[in-house]
Amino acid sequence: MAIDIINSGVNSGGVVNVATGTFTGNGNDKRIELGFKPRYIFVLNETDGVGWVKLGTMAAANTFKHAAAANTVDTGSAITIVDEGAGKGAFVAVAATVPNAKVIHWVAQG
């Protein structure tokens, strides 16, 4: 589900796209079509309490990982932003972030 939010802040004045969703992991890569190019993505494995953040400005091979034990910058990119041109985009949560039978929530902002 995507929502357009009118941002009336002093610095912006533009439209912010937000989309959220939930799915159950199956151990395979999961591609989420957004209809806009994301600047921020948060993926949470609720079952295991592990989350990943990907910013559009991060190197392609990096993702910020938050877990109870430690916060780290992962290499190997748990989340990949896909630029589909014309302001459209998607993201891919790779198989390691969506293990089988785990409840996964996500938020994307563009």
C-alpha cells in the first residue's frame, strides 16, 4: 500500500511517498515493487527481532543492521534498491533477511 503525504515543511513543500507491508519469509529473495524510487527502507524480521535500514545514499554493498546484540554495517547488502527509471523503483530483501516462516514488516519512503 503506497500513500502520498503532502509535506508542508519549510524546507521541502513536496510530496513524500510512503509504502508499508508485511509478508512471511520463504527463504528466497523478495522483490517489492513500490511505484516510486525509495530513499529510505526499513525491513524488520519481527520473529527474530532483527532489522535492516538502507538509505539511498549508502554504498550498494552496505546495509545498516540492528540486532539486540550489536548494531553493524553489513556488507553483502541485505537490501538492494532497484532504480526502474522515470521516478519508479523497487527494493529487494535478499534471502538471508527473509528466512522461511519468519514475519517480515517493511516501510519504504521516497
